[in-house]
Amino acid sequence: MNTQKITKNKIKGIIGRHEAEKTSLIAILQDMQNEFRYLPKEALVAVGKHLDMPLARVYEVATFYNAFSLKPRGRYLVEVCAGTACHVKGGFNLLAKLERELKIECGQTTKDGTFTLEQVRCLGCCSLAPVVRIDNDIHAYLTQDKIPRILKKYRK
Amino acid sequence: MVNLVIDGKKIQAKEGITLLEAARENGIDIPTLCSHESLEPSGACRLCSVEVTKGNRSKIVTSCIYTVEEGIKVNTESERVKKVRKLIMELLLARNPDSDVIIELAEKLGVKPQKRFLPDHDKGKCILCRLCIKTCETIVGVSAIGFSSRGATKIVGTPFDEESDVCIGCGACAYVCPTGHIQMETTGDTRTIWGRTFKMTACNVCGRYFAPEDQLKYISQKTGVPLKELSTCTSCR
Ligand code: SF4
Ligand code: FES
Ligand code: FES
């Protein structure tokens, strides 16, 4: 998925797909996050206007959920599971290896904008531990030595 | 009317009121931090915990949100209540070691800082009770502030931590905050709050700077009273 350019029209388009009701807030934010890979400030302002909701309320929700990011994320989101099962199976080693390979720390985005590295709690597939999710692909039973090859596939 | 007993005293209370209200009506004092008579209670600080006995079962409840029930016995000073209250106070002390209000309240309740709860120094004096946010939203009506993030990093502030363009500088949030977290500085013709500096209006009779211009404009807009009439301070009116 490519990082999309943020335009007023795109923001309007996403908002227009939803009813102007408070309960649409999270669904709109999800669509924005998918489209832009993060929630730009102007988008949050526009959502607030559309739903007749103060920016402070929109901001509360946008900062509450980990699924939303207020900073631009890279083209691919690399999520290292730090849930109990993955932790016990050495998930932290995978994180360290990814940090070395991507030359960034957890929470950062590579200079070329390709990868953002984050940690998550239990992805819900503990029997495959330790796992790393890149975009929507789960990489199961992952070991450090497999990481360079996997990253190469996405870099192309 | 509902019949109940609080601290051994037989009490009749109006249906739907909270245990805290019923206790206060009868001169029984329960310590609180986050309850305010003009705002909906939220049960955030837990300091108002009391013990409720129904039949032969008893439980700890927060008196500011628990409504009166027929036949219950409420104890505001039982051993169990004292233990819970002490723990809550110890945790508050660890979270906000610099809040005078909390330090004083702890002293009053005979609670000392505990070694096992490491004090925080990044939370300011805020107990995350939401009183300021509710005041700004429901009483002032502008919603300039809110919480952001969650868990250990949750804080109160303006969106993006930037100067708010809806804030009118009224200071109601700072006034209502039970622990003195919100910084507001008024010096002569300016007032600074939430990182934004407001111009103050001088009373057109006595010349005293008494309210931010933006606040008077907002009131004028809401009520239809001309700005000029609002430019006289309350003592000169
Ligand atoms: S700033 Fe004060 S009123 Fe607002 S949430 Fe914190 S403690 Fe409560
Ligand atoms: S702990 Fe990693 S998937 Fe559950
Ligand atoms: S006063 Fe009841 S929870 Fe704070």
C-alpha cells in the first residue's frame, strides 16, 4: 500500500462515505488511517467539523487507540509481537534484529519511508509464536536469520 | 423516600440521590477529590469509598456514584473503609507528590508516603479526574481541552498541545481542578493559560483588568448582550 498524498478532496471523500453521526467517528478515522497511513491534523479538524464534534474529543479518540498514528507511518508497518507467548519465545530478539537491519529504533520510520517498526501486544495467534506482522502478513515461528530475506521481499 | 442507615444513624433520603449526598445532608463527612456539585460525578479518584451492607453481605462502593437503596447499612469509617482509603491515598501521594492539596489531605487522614510506591515526577498534580474537561465542555461550552493517549502516558491538554483557537481564557478549568494542576497566570493586561496568552479587558468604570477579551466576546455572542455592557466589572455594575 502506498502512502497517499493528502488532499482536501480525499479527506472529503472519506468523510462523505459515512453518516454525519458521532458513532461514525472511529470508522472514519480507520479509513483515514488506511488511506494516509496516519491521521493528519487537517483530517482530524475536518472530521470534527463534519460530525459537529470538538477537536478535543476527536483528538482523545485518535490518541487513545494504538491502531491510529498521528505521525506518518512508512509504506509497511512492521509489528513485532510482545505478547506473553511471543515474548517467552524470544520476540525481543526479533525486535533487536529488526532494529539493526532497518537501522531505526522501535517506533521510528526508515529514512526512505518504507518501514515503520512498532511493538504490539498479542496478535491473537500465539500458537505461531514468535510472530512479526508486516502489513497484513503474519510471519510465523520467525527466527532472526530469516529476517533479512523477508525484508528484501518488501523492499522491491 | 428511601430508608437507610449511615454510620448507625437512621436516615430518610430522596430516591435517586447518591450516598455521598445523603451523608452530607446529614452532616456526615466523606473525603472526596473528584466530586463537584455542578458536574455529573465520574467516580475517578475512589477516595469517597464506603462500605455498604445488604443482608449479610458487604462491599466497598464509591459513594459519589452509588445511589441510596432501601434498607442498606452504610459505614464510612469501618476498618475495611479505612484500609481502602489509606491505600488510595498512598497511591495518590505517589502519583502527585507535589500537589499541596494531596499532601494536606494525606496528612489529615494520617497517611504517609510508602517506599513500595515509587513517586512519579512526570504527572504534575493531575489525578485524571476529568473535572476540567467536563467544565469546559458542559458549563463553558467550548471544549478546548481533553485527555490524550492512555494508561501511564495519559495527560490533559489542548489538541496537539498547541494553542487552542476555541479557548476563551476563562480559567474555569483551573478554578475547578481539585489539585491545582492547571497553570494560569494573570499579570496586568494579559493572562496565560494552556500555552496561550489572552488580552484582558479593563473595566470601563474602575479600570481594573477583569476578564479576557475573548471571554467577553464569547458571552456577548451567546447571550446577545452587547459587548459594551459586558465591559463593566462585577463590582462596578
Ligand atoms: S487537570 Fe485537574 S481537573 Fe483536570 S483532570 Fe487533572 S486533576 Fe482533574
Ligand atoms: S503473544 Fe504473540 S500472538 Fe499472542
Ligand atoms: S469523589 Fe467519588 S470517586 Fe472521587
